[in-house]
Amino acid sequence: MHIFGNVITTLVLVSRVEYTYRPLWTILIYVLSGIAGNIFAAVCSTSPYASVNVGASTALYGMMGLLVGYTVINWRGLSFLPVAMRLKLLITLLLIIGLAVIFTLGQKNISYFGHLGGFLGGLWLSGLPTPILNGKQEKIIRGVFIGLFVVQMLICFLVFYLGIPGLKEIANPV
């Protein structure tokens, strides 16, 4: 069931992202949000042993985060759409995210921290440039989002890979 959900989500979400961000950026965002989610999950793991996660779910949650961030950043840039249509878009995105969370709750071998890390990675990567021209406020938001992605990756790298004393314990209190 989980794999089936991943396939359907890939077909629905990635096709929307690819239309906006083009294939090369889409692949890059997909891979980076997947890496961000898996590293985030490893840092937040409660296991005393280093854990490595694999799977497409983190990248798919990244695509969900990307679409939410894209909609928020470009809200005024999407002004050619009626307000009701923009609200419908946002509600549909939130509904997809809600259903994805509901269908994975309680299942074994699901990396919830991986999903969260992937979502955040995709959300921050929504700051990448798109064809919609925006004003100064949107450019500032884009810069902040890209900065947050770098900070998330840097902190996860420092905590997990370099084993900085103290930070791992904060992420994994006993």
C-alpha cells in the first residue's frame, strides 16, 4: 500500500512541479529534499545506532512542501487566477498532505522524521527561482527559504556526521 501511494503521489505531484520548475530543477529538488529528509531522520533517530533510511517518501513530502512554499511565495504572482481558484489550490495541497499523513499513521517502518525533514527541505527549496516575476517581498522570502535549507542541512550534517558532542543528545534526549 505504501509503495502504491508513493507511485500515485509521484504521478500527481511531480508532474505539477515539473511543469513549473522544468525537468532539471525538478530532479535536483527531488533529490535534495530526499537527502534532507533522510539526514533529518538519521539525526532525530532515537536508536543508539546510526540509522540510514531509504525510500521515496522523504522526496515526495519534499514535493508537497515545495508546492506549499511555491503557492505562498507566489500568492500575488498568481493574481491572474481568481482568489477562489488560489484558495482552492491551497486547500487541495493541504488536503493531499493531510491524507498522506493519515494514511501513514500507525504503520510500521515509516520514517515520520524523514517525512518531516523532506517536507521542510522542499518548503525551503521553494525559494528557488520560478518563471513568475515577483516583487521585492517575494525575493526576500525566497532568500530566507534558501538560507533555511542551507541551515537545516548544515545542522544535520554537523550533528550526525561530525558527531559534535552535545548536539546529538539534544536531538535524541534519553
